[in-house]
Amino acid sequence: MSMKVGARSNIPPFIVMDVMKAAAEREASGGDVLHMEVGQPSSAAPSGVVAAAKRALDDDVLGYTLAMGIEPLRQRIAEHYREFYGVSVPAERIAVTAGSSGAFLLGFLAAFDAGDRVAILRPGYPCYRNILAALDIRVVDVPVGPASRFQPTLGDLDRAGGADLDGLLIASPANPTGSMLSAEELHAIVDYCRRHGIRYISDEIYHGITYGQPATTAAGLDDEAVVINSFSKYYSMTGWRLGWMVLPEDLVRPVERLAQNLFISPPTLAQHAALAAFDCRGELDANVARYAENRKLLLAELPKAGFDRLAPADGAFYIYADVRKLTNDAKDFCAQMLRETGVAATPGNDFDPVDGASYVRFSFAGATDEMAEAARRLQDWLR
């Protein structure tokens, strides 16, 4: 007799992880792979972070911490908001989390009940949709596209339900498109949410990686917003699994209770190491300069391979390409691309369950020579 499997687990896979698996299998069999599938900096953690981690190991300070994180790190994050944005955020409203993934889980549980309606952009990061679905929170799609530079207008929000929404989550810069809200657009959306009683959640994990206008934090616009950030992207610390939240007063204790029970505490070694991350700006900005070079190269070279309908890559390290001229099945297209060229990319199905089969996401967080080689192979393949 078979045992029951919980229905909450019946969510779609995170397809990029399947692409990573296929790429690893190719490498294990002796093939080469040019990695453009995963949103992960190819650079290591900053040298100051590594040195701080070694000191923490030597000092043997790796027991449990408080559920909301060590006080020095919460204070340092608050100082970061003053330095980087000119925004005052009390350390008491900052929660350190087990990556931004842990922050989304805690934030959704603290802010919403089963059956609540939370709007997300389509295309968008797939784990938003899947975590919300696992929590029985209703996902409301806000379709966005080239006409609005892949960010929503207030009219889009009205069409999604407006005042009937319980929450709205937007990333700026966004994954998979790299598109950004201007300061004026973000202010208008935050004001819209305030007027309609909608909890605004701002995914800011790609802040620091922009190629024109700087990103604006919702923490400076509304004390009721939930702001989520991470040490993974700009700080090149993906595997350290550390993020943070800026919380409204009414969610501080709920998040703390949830964190105590779900996670005990964030990773201790990563917390002590992350204290040094904010002092490594020179090294980190050099990474961003490399991303900018990669972006410029690919925006010039991908159209020569036939990828000539591209989302605006204002920030992050992604190019989202409309491939309808080349295929009507992005998953099969990406699998064939990997087999025949060694270039690994992620099908848009991961980010958009309706129109994603017409798109492919390329990550340009790798080395510049690898990006150039990938572009050359794709041009040869599709010529």
C-alpha cells in the first residue's frame, strides 16, 4: 500500500536546476559547457569575506545565533542603508535570513493567509509562484512585456484586481528580464499599494548591479513595505545562503517567531563573514564592471545569431530573448543548444507558464572570454 504524499509538494520544478543538472552531466562525460543558465556570479566571495570566515572558524563562534541574526550584522545592514541610499532604517526592523529564499518564505507566512491574493509579474522569478502555491496563497498574474519595458503600469495593477489584492511583489532589477522601475514609477506603485491597503514586497537582491540609473529602495518610500535583499548576487556569496529583510513594525515579531521555529537561526559562519562584505566595494564593483562589459558584448553579438528581440537589461546579469523566430519550444531549443554547442541557457518556461516557451534567458555573470565564445558558437550554430 502506497503512503500519502502531501499535495503542497505538487509544485513545478525549478527548471534552471534541471538545466544545471544536464550541463553537469555533459561535463562529467567530457564535454565542455559555457554556463549561461544560472544566475550566479562566477567570481568567488570577496577576499575580505573569506578572511573574516577564517577568523570566525579560528575563534570558534559557530553556535546558534539569535533567530533574527547577530546584532553587529543587523547594525551594519542598517548602516548600509544610510551609506548607499541615504535612508534611515532601525536595526530592530532588520531580520537576517537563510538566503532570500528563507526571507520570502518568512515574509509570505507572516503577511498572508491561505486564500489571500498576491500579485506577481509574469515573467518573473519562478520560486515566488511556487512558494506561494505551496502555502495555498492565490497567485495573481500581472502580465508585462516590451510595451512597458517588462514592468507594470498602474493600469496593469487595476486589471489584476487593484483593491482586491492582499499583496504585490515586484523585483527591480528583475529576473529574468533585468528591467527596472524608475524612482518615480516605484514611488507611484508604493503609493498605489498604500492607498489600496496592499502589502508591498520589494525584491531588491540585484541592487548594486545596474548599468545606468541606480536602483531605488522601497525602504525609503514606505515603512509598511517588506524589503528583501541577499548577499548572493552583488556580494558574490550564493552558497553562503544569507539574506536579509527590512520589515514593518507589525511584522517584526511574527517573522521572529516563525524564524525561531523554522530555521532556529541563519547560518552563523556566513553571518560573521558577511560583516566584512560591506567593506569590499572595490572588489565588488570590479565584478559589476565585468558584467557591464559582458552585457555590452552580448547586446552587440546575440542579434547576429538571430536573438534580436531583447528585454531591456537595465540591471542584474540577464538577457531575456524572444525566440519565436527560432522556435516554439524553448525547452527543446535549450536542450538542443546545450547538446550541439555546449552553451547552457534557461528556457523561459521557468519564468512564464503562459508565454515562456517563446523566450530564453541568458546569464552573463561569467568570464568575458566565455561570453564571447558563447556568442561565437551561437552565431555559427544558427547561421
